[in-house]
Amino acid sequence: MPAPVTASRLWPPLLRKLWQDTATVSLAAAGTSVTQWQEFISELRDAGASVPNMTANACRMAAAFKTDPDKVFLVRGAACGVGFPFKSVPEDTFYTVENYVPAEHWEAMDKEIRKERAAGNVVMVKMEWSIQGISAVGVVAKERKGVIKFRPVWDYSRPEDVGVNSRIDLEKEKFSSVKDAYALLRPGLWMAKIDLTAAYRSVPVAAMYWIAHVFEWDEEVLADTRAPFGNSAMPGIFMRFTRGIVRWMKAQGASIVGYLDDFLLIGSKKVVSEFLLLLREFVTFLGFEVNDDKCEGPFQAIEFLGILLSTEGNQCTASISEDRILVVQQKIADIRRLGALAGSQPQEPYFPFRPDCPESYDIGYLELFTVFWAIVLWGKYITGKTVVIRIDNNCGIGQHTELAARLPRAHQDQLKQRRTFGDPSENLLAAC
């Protein structure tokens, strides 16, 4: 029997053509000079950052996309880092938003930050940098196949008026969807998918934007030099790389849909198997890394973007897996229980805090006041139980000593009418 095919038969001739086009002159043809490319590499090294694979091999991007309609953006993004139009803050403005990493996740988060620093993605802020503020960092726990992984997420949405996301000015991007994939399905066809590893972290950010991606961790002020999770411009920016890859694959004859770092191939079993190998080779050539654990196929039933697609039988179907249905049903049940609990208290006071409120209250007071009223409303359901209160603003922790004194007069009167609690701060502490 012949040995199993482990490499794409389509790739060698395509690679030879790409190598012929891979020269420094190809950068200039795409609107980026060799000098600009070399200067960006020097900026990365001077900051103590690593040079991304796609930057070190930017000429490959230029060769691959030399006729692509978006070649200027793709090549410049790889060679000099991506950017995003956003308004500057007044010179005297400086903001600091505290991190909100739970104590039980601090060790896992610290490990992730250290890993990012060791990889050269995150660097120490230099004294001469004019940073605009310090953003918050949080953590997201993701479970796959029973293994929980923690991923750092930077919160650039706060402060609402001067945070990075509030100052970004980008047109709305159009993203592919499961509908696009379903439209390509026919009974009897096969599917395969490829996922990229840490795809965002493969993309460099232009040096002038590092000062917008600053955060503090373990008493160190750090800056992110790669595309971060949390910047609202990054999905649209990365999608342009995705579309470039999809266009190149379609030019080779593939039937493919791409959504950020997920790609779905559709066709006969033989064709899908060949294009699966080709896609792996091509994205690796560009500087991305393939996540083998998430690559699947060819199959006639496969999950793509959370939807189970099937071409088995006489009709194509799209459905949600039983596990996901159970999760959704549980969330719906939780929301209904909360709604029923709230609805059982029709006479409870409700105080909307609006920007046009005649009086301005400290954020620490407002955050803890919400917690206080939650205990007022549902205290009888948690009597004798341990209550854990999570507040993402540390100043709220010491607020209990001032809560009663700072309570607006109208709120104090309503509390007296209820005759349920005495001093609100004392009862809050008792409940905690």
C-alpha cells in the first residue's frame, strides 16, 4: 500500500512561485518600504519585545497578497504593525482603572501574564513613553474537553468617556456566519475545519499604539505590543487577514468560509482533504500557527461556530448540540428564577442613577449601594448563609463605614418606612 499522504500535493508548485515573489522589492510594491519595516523591527527590539513571525517574514505576506485588493493593509500590518483610528485625549488627562481579577484566579492570571512577558508580547513601559492611562485587566475562563484555561482580557471600554474603545472610530465590519457556510452545503459533501492558535497574538500592533495598551500587574506598568483581546477594533482588523486568506484559497479552487481564526472547507472527501493540507501550509507560511487540537475532518457532521452542520442523508441540517442546549436551558431557568424573585417584591424601591441626576455620588458609593439594596430585597432568602460580594472597584470595600452617612435623604426615609433594617451599614456587614 502507498504511504499515507502527509503533505499537500498542491503546495510545492505554489510555494516555488511564492518564493520567486518573496523579495524585498515586493514590500515596496505593496506600499511599505524596507526602511519602515526595519525601523519597526528595531522599535520592537529596543522595547524588549519579540518580533512576530509575520513581521520577520513580511515579504511572504507581500508575495502571497501582491494582487489582493487589500494588499496595502495586509502587508503594512505585517511589516509595521496594525493601527486603528482613534481620537486623542486632552494632554492633561490620565486615567487609571483597577484590575478585576478574583483572588482565586490571581495565580492563574499571574502565570498567563508571565507567559506573555516571556514570549516578548508584553513589555515594561519605558520612562520616556507618554502613556495616556492604565487600563484594567480581567480573566476569562474557557473550558474545552474538560480542561479549563484562563485567558487575559484587557478592558479598554473604561473609563467610558476616555477609554480606548470609546475613542475608536471604525466603520462596522461585515463578518461571515454559519449561514454563509450552510449556503455552500449539499447532501453528501464533506467538511473540515482549521483553527489558529492564539491568532490575535500573532498580529503586531504599530509602535505608536503601544501607549494605548497599558496596564498594571504586580506593581509593574506594562504595555502590550500584540493585538489584544478587549480592543473593539481588533475583530474587524483581524477579519481582514481572514478574508485575505479566504480569497487566496478560493483562487486555488477551494470552497471555504472564514470567521476570524476559524476556517471551514467544504467539498468531496478527496478535495477537502487536499485543501485542508494546503490551508495548513499557507497560514503557516504567513506566520500563523495551526491549533491541531481544534482541527477536524473530513467529516459529514461537524461543529462550526457552535452550530452542528450535517450533510448526511438527503437533506443538510444545522442544529445545536445537546450540551449547548442544556447550557442555554440552564441559563434561561436561572434568569426566570431571578425574574420571579424580583417580581415577588413589587413594592420594593427602585432608584435609577442617570447622568443627569441633580446630585453626583461617588462611584464607590453607587456600587456598594446596589449591593446593599440587593440584600434589602432578598435578605430573607440568604439568612444564615455565606454571601460573597464581588466589586470590581476596590474603593467600595471600605465604603461600608460611610454608606449610612452618605445615603440620600429620600433613600433614608424609605428605609425608615420599611422598618426592616436599622443602620444600613451595620446590616450590610451582618449579612456579609
